[in-house]
Amino acid sequence: MKIISFQASLAAALVLAAAWLASPVSAQTQAAPAAPAQSTAQPSAVSPAPVVAPPAAPQAAAPAAAKSDAGIAPAMKELSPWVMFQSADIIVKAVMIGLAFASLMTWTVLIAKSIELSIAATKLRSALKKIAEARSLAEAQMALGAKEGILPSFLAAALREARMSAGLSSDTGIKERAASSFSEIMRAEARRIRVGMGVLATIGSTSPFVGLFGTVWGIMNSFIGISKSQTTNLAVVAPGIAEALLATAIGLVAAIPAVIIYNYFSRVTKSYLELVSRASGAAGRLLSRDLDRSHGSVHSRAAE
């Protein structure tokens, strides 16, 4: 029994010794692959173009994001009026160009009529001041000189009527005929001074509807494009609708100033025509004085 127990203890000691000796060997075998890994890692670190595995996923995601941004961002950034005009249909372009030309005409009429009315009103006020102290038609003509204008036209018409009615005893008939001539001159001046206002009225009343026509046409083309592309993505639909709405915006830009300028010129023209009426009254008074003076001289001669 002692021999058996001794043999068992000896076998256990041998097993423990074998395990103790085997443990460093396994550690060395495990450390040995690590050393080549480190040795291979060092040349890769020195290599001119290192490739790291973990960042590969972000690099792969970046082109995808760039592609998605490239498909959406340019379309949103390029929605400027000029780009929308260039991308619009030929009919919508024609509508926009026509409305832009109408707006240009509106501002041209504003500048031209403002200068014309200002000069005409200034000349007429100055002429009325010059004849304020005149006692006869001839004296008034001498005060004005050989100038053209509405007041010289009234004076010339009064003198012509007085000359053509010489020898007639009815002063009422002469005044009525002179008043008729004055009315014709006033109507002609009113027509002349209102030239261009019809253009403003037309632009102000029709531009919104012309712009609406361009918008309807553009939206119709947009819906046709949607049906062809089989998509309702906002990035695809928005440019066409924006181009269509630009026509309405230009129509409003052309119409609103035209209406405001038309109303302004209506007031200014009314004030100017009141000055013309004052000039007509001044010429009529001078004619009446000349007639009374001529009858007074006839009566004085008859009394002598």
C-alpha cells in the first residue's frame, strides 16, 4: 500500500512538474505571434500611403452624403430669379419679357410726364403773372412776346375773333364765339397733356392677368413633368412651380407702380387743367375789356 501511495504521489508530482514546465512554453508560443504582428505593424506605419481599416466606413459614407447633397443642394441654391427665368418655358419667358418691357414703359412715362407737366405748369404760371397787369389783348401779347404756349393761344384766338367780328354790334355773340374757341383749345391741351396715361391704365389693369397666364402655363408644364418623371419629390417639383410664380410676381411689379403713377398724374393733370381754365378766363376778361372800350370810344365819338 505504501508502495502504491508512493507511486501515486510520484505520478502527481510528475504531472505538476510537467504542467509547470508547459506553462512558460505556452506563454512563449502566445507571445511569439504578437511579436511578428508588431514587426508587421511597424513597416505599415512607415509606409507612404497608410490604410487604416476603421476609418474606411466614414470615407465610404462621405461620398454617399456628398452625392445626396449634390442632388439636392444645387437645386435649392440656384433658385434665383435669373436662373428661374433661364429655365422657364418659352411662353413663360415671353410673358416675363413683355411684363418687364411694360414696367420699363411705366417708369419712362413717369419721368417724361413729370418733366412735361412741371415745365408746362411753370410756364403757364409765369405767363399769368406777366399779363396780370395788362389792360388789353394787344398789351398782353406784347408782355408775353413771341412765345408759344397755351395762354398765347387763348390771346391769339380772342384777337382773331375780335378782328373777324369787327362791325358787329352784338358783344354777346363775340364772347360766345371766343368762348367756343377757348373750349376747343382747352380740349386739345387736355388731350395732349394726357398722352401716356392710357398706357399706364392699360399696364395697371392687364399686367396681373398676363402674369397669371404665365403662371398657369408654367404650372401646367410642371404637372406634365411630374407625370413623366413619376415622382412628387419637392426638389423636382419646386423649380417648375417657382418659375411659374415668378411670372405673377413680375406682373404685380409692373401693375402696382402703374396704378400708383396713374393716380398721381390724374391729380397733377387736374391741377394743370385748372391753370389752363384760369388762362382762358384771363383771355376772356381781356376780350371783354377791349369790347367795352371800343363801344365806349364809339359812344364818345357819337356824343361829340
